[in-house]
Amino acid sequence: MATAQESPEYDAIVIGGGPAGSATALGLARAGKKVVVFERRTFPRFHIGESMLPYTAGILDQLGLLELFGPDDYPTKWGAEFCSAEGMFRRVDFTAQGGGRREAAFQCERALFDEVLLREPARPARDRRGRRVLGVIIENDRTVGVEVRLGEETKQVRARFVMDASGRAGIISNQTFKQREPNTRLQLVAYFKHYTDVDEANNPGVEGDIQVGNHPDGWLWAIPIHKGVLSVGAVTPAANLRGRNPEDVYEEHVSRVGRINQRLAGASATAGVRGESDYCYYTNTVVGNGWFLVGDSGCFIDPVFSAGVYLGVVSGTKAAEAVVQILDGADETATAQQYENFYKTGYDCYTRLIYAFYESNFNFMAYVRSLGQQAVNIEGRWISRLLSGDFWSELNPVGAHLRAERRYDTFAPFPFVYGCPVYPEQDAREKQEMLANA
Ligand SMILES: Cc1cc2nc3c(=O)[nH]c(=O)nc-3n(C[C@H](O)[C@H](O)[C@H](O)COP(=O)(O)OP(=O)(O)OC[C@H]3O[C@@H](n4cnc5c(N)ncnc54)[C@H](O)[C@@H]3O)c2cc1C
């Protein structure tokens, strides 16, 4: 039963307590704003997305949170191995980034990571878990709050802004305004399991690295989420699965890439196969009257380069900054628009990277070589940096080439907002140096 309408209680309501929602709540709470998080699940809860980027570690460090994710519970990740069914492999080394960037990332069990991220920083915000948002309240074309399910009761809660961090559910973009577009280039499904009793002696690569293994019908990931525990996933076009048993397809695909499969000798799966589908989508409209989208609620493209949590935390942090500015008197339309263009600049760069990877048959270096003479001066550090999360820098020549590829355009044209959110000073200094040497 709906209760009587209430007057605005909050500066902002955050829908969803994943990484994007936690970062949003943190930014608002630290600025002294009154914020509440509504999360439908009781944490800790399973979530896929277990490999972090060096720039994810960088943004967590900037937020003063990195020490929560120490190596005892979160294996250190120094690089990424790209291997194939034919036994070939190549490693991207994050220590090659240069320029004072953080050289390592970490792997995580998301149930643990998300719980810590929500619990620690959002403590000053009022964090109410186990509360499902049913929809938003719109009055005079403005979003003024949400309807939330509290046990048997439905209650209206009002705020100046509603921050949608509901991930794939997409309360505002997907369910309310139907603005979400499927990414028709990537219609993929992912199946995965966790394995225990994994013997590191069977790892042919570098301890802690993610492995990405390709084969003719898709690719696999292998991510060590704890000592002796490996997450192994299989990604394949949805069309490959029609009429087939997912467990059989998963097992057969995992058996194809020897460098990953050999790690499972003597290991046991903790449960049957789990799956995710329909996760490749985007939207051109990231802000509206009284609302902002952060993280996956707006876009998600593909997990192959492990950027989802990074994009969620960065966009949550920036959206919180924008709302704080507006609440403190900045022009709402201009500030929100700037955020939208910032959001799309990062997701656009990541999308292009993914397209180049798939188009060059899982060999990103083949894409770089396809640039011919233009690629001659591209140093390895730019590739390492891009794969580490360097999505907002104007300087990165690989990013610049990707942005020039008209066939990779996804969003409707928009003005890019450059400037690395993680290393703004290094980015600005390098720009000065490049201009001085030009
Ligand atoms: C197969 C696969 C593999 C991936 N691998 C990686 C990886 O290795 N590394 C990486 O960084 N990313 C990876 N990702 C992406 C990553 O998981 C997401 O990008 C990331 O979780 C986004 O964070 P978020 O906070 O936006 O959304 P989520 O983490 O999904 O959080 C959204 C939250 O909103 C809550 N919610 C939803 N609806 C409601 C409602 N009505 N009311 C209240 N709460 C609600 C949900 O319960 C959830 O807790 C992967 C994704 C897929 C599909």
C-alpha cells in the first residue's frame, strides 16, 4: 500500500549499491550532502566482474580506499596474458605504462569487494539494503524521487536528484524512458564457474595475471580470485548456444585452450555453470531532468578488457561531483551536460578498443599494425596504458586512432571531454612536454 507523499528528504537517492552506486554515495556524503542508497539485494551477493585494471586501483587510491583491498584477499595482477587454442600467447605488462602510473591492479571476489566498497565508504550515507526501487516519481517532467518496496509496503521517497546505479536493470534508461539501445555488433553470452583446489604449479603464465584465451567460437577468461580459487568463463555469440546445453558448451570451450584448461587439473567446480546474456548496450542520454545515470545503468559493452568496475567508479565519482556543484549553485543544464559528455568519452573509447580487438580476431597488436606507417612511432607504453584504463587522455595515440575510426562510431556525435580522471596532473604535464617538443 502506498503511503502519503513525503516532502524531499534527501539531496540525492542512489538506486543500487554496486561499485558505481557506492562511488556516487561516497562523493555526495563526503561533500556533506544527504544521500540514501537503496539496494534490492542483501549483501554480500554474487556478482560477475572479477578482474580490476591498474587505473581501477588508481581511482580507488585517489578516493583513499585502496588499502581496503590488500593482497591477502585480493591477488595482485601485474599483467594480462592473451593466449590461443593453438598454444600461442602474448603478455601485456602493466609495468610498461610509465609516467608514474600505478603498475599493478588486483583480482577480486565481487561478493567481498562490493560489500567492502558499499559498507566502508557509504557509512556516512544512509545505506538501506534489501530495498527494491520499483520506479521513479515524475512530476512536471522532473524526476523527484522513487517508489521503494519496504517489506509489504511501498513508500515514496523524495530527493533533489535520483542517481541511477541499478546496473543492467536500468531503472531510468531501460525501464522508465526506454532509451537503452542494444549493441547489435556484440550479441554475446557468458558462462562461468569458480574452481577451488587450483594448484598454482599448473599455471604456465605469471601468477595473478588474467588470462584471455581465444578459440574459433569465442574466448575464455581465467581469473585467480583467491589463493587456489580460479574463476573461468566462456564467452560466445548467443547464436552458438541455440538448442544446446550450456554446461556442455562451457566444458567443451574450456577444453579448447590448453594454457587455461591445464590449470584445472585436480581442481573442483564449486557449482554448476552460471550465465549472463544481453549485456552489450548503450544509451545516448545519460542525464535528464533531476536524474543521472552512472556505471552499467547507462552502458556496458563487453568484459574482455575488464573495465566495467573502473568505468562505474569513475562515472559515480564524477556524477557526484556534478550534483554537488549543482546543489551548491552551478548551472544544472550545463553541469549535467558536461558530465554526460565525460561519461560518453570514456565509454566510447572502451567500446572502440573492444571493436578493434574483435575485428582483429583477438589480436590487438594486429589492429595497431594495421595502422601501417602511422603505427611506427607508437611506443608500447601507450598500448599498456590504454589496456590499463587510459580512456580519457587526449594524448594516447592509440586512443586517438581508435576515435578516428568512423566504423567504430556508436554514440550519436558528441563533444569529447578529455582529461584523465585518475592521473590529471601527470596527464597535463605530459601534454605540456609534448607541446614543448612539437
Ligand atoms: C560476463 C561479464 C564479465 C565481466 N567481467 C568484468 C571484469 O573482469 N572486470 C570488470 O571491471 N568488470 C567486469 N564486468 C562488468 C562489471 O561487472 C560491471 O560493469 C560492474 O559491476 C558495474 O557496476 P555497477 O555498479 O554499474 O552495476 P552493478 O555492479 O550491477 O550494481 C547494480 C546494483 O543495483 C542493484 N539493483 C538493481 N535493480 C535495483 C532496484 N530496482 N532497486 C534497488 N537496487 C537495484 C543490483 O542488485 C546491484 O547490486 C563483467 C560483466 C559481465 C557481464
